[in-house]
Amino acid sequence: SGSASATGERGSASATGCSSVACVTGLNGRAKAGPFSVIALDWWNAKKQRNEMHAALVGPGHLKPDTWYRLDGRGKFVEDK
């Protein structure tokens, strides 16, 4: 049940274990977390001309646990290899 956060552009946050949170508040960040956790990332919404945060669940039926993710140009979570 840990948490990890990062600020600034291109930051990374990794939280291990179940029920954790990994959050990056700077643009172009990446994050990963264990099962039954949440990942939150910041992205630039060019259409609305503003930063936005998007969060997603990690676990069955959602994002893969212990896998790095980033947001694409549309604010969708994609694996970051």
C-alpha cells in the first residue's frame, strides 16, 4: 500500500505492492504500479490548451501490473517500453 510521486518534466514514479499509487505531475512522465493500484499522469491537451491529469486502475481488466505506462498525444495510456 505504498505510494510514489514525481514532479517535473519526464519524471518517473514506481510503486510496488498491491493497492498503491504512482503519480507524475510533470509532462511526459511515466509510471508503474502493482496490482489493484492506480497510476496518474499529466499530459498536455492541445485542443483545450491546458494540462490535464488522467488516472487508471491497475489489475484484472485494466492496465497491466508492474508495467511502465505513459500517455500518448490523445491522453490514452500506452505501454512505455
